[in-house]
Amino acid sequence: MADTSNFRNGMVIELGDVLYQITYFQHVKPGKGGAFVRTKLRDVMNGGITDRTFRAGEKIKEVRLERRPIQYSYRDGEVFYFMNMETFEQIPMSKEQIGKQQLQYLQENMECNGLTRDGDTLTVELPQFVEMEIVETDPGVRGDTAQGGVKPAKLASGAVVQVPLFLEVGDVVKVDRTEGKYITRVST
């Protein structure tokens, strides 16, 4: 058992018979009344997002999931196939299990972590930083801004991030996928 002071992003809790992964939490101490914790929870099995408020100190059942190395292989219609790097077995997953936010950064042959419970892979966790090629962006024109300006760029996976004006199509960039932010250009 854990309580609300133990909350962290990525933590998996059980409410009723449903497993939820905490994607966002905020401790709130209002001027009047008791403290509470606002959370966004993602259903591990079907990907649905739920907002939930907990009283400060409320007891929660934490679930320990094992992380196993898996690699994204290919997509067949609505099913995404991953390979267990230890046993080489194929693991099918729906886009709901992967999560909409992570799906936009998924690339073939990407090494991820499979979160497993009792030998069953429930969901996938992508690396925090991913490197991708820019496939579409407007040309940056010198003198457009007094400070460093940004422009939208579409990456190879389909995600759109804001990048500096000097980047062009074909450049490879490092992106923090949890926040959807450009980090740096990767030297090739």
C-alpha cells in the first residue's frame, strides 16, 4: 500500500479491479480545507484517460509491473507487433494499450520496455528521448525574429514539434517525447 505522497509519473495503481498509470499529478493545498492531489490516470488495458482527485494521505494499492526489453517490429492494420528481446516471441498490442501520446513517436525497430504482470505484457513504455528525421517544415528566413524563433516541423513518425528556424528537411533531431519538445539537433 502507498499513499498520495508516493505518487510519481509512470506509477501504476489499482482502483477497483482496473490498473491505472499516473500520467500527471499535482498536490494542491488550498487556503481553506484539506489538501488534495489532482491526477490524470490512463487505463493500462484500454488507454482511456480519467481525471481523479484524491484526499492527501489517502491509501492506494500500488502495483509493481516488471519492465522487460521489447522491440517494435511492425504494424498489421490496427495491431502493433513487438518482439520480446529475451524470448523472441511476438507480442500483439492495440493502439489503446500503447497510448495515443506514445503512438505518435513509435518507429520501427525502436527498443522499448514492456510492462508485464504475471508474464502478460500489458502496455509499452517508449524511451523518454527519441531521435527522428524532419520530413516536412517551412524554410526559415533570416531576420524573421529578433530572438531565436521557432517553426512547426513534422517528424518521420508523424508527430509535430516546434523547432528552431535553422533546421531543414532531412535534419535529425532529438525530442523529449513526454513533453513533445525539441532538445537538440543530432550530428550525422
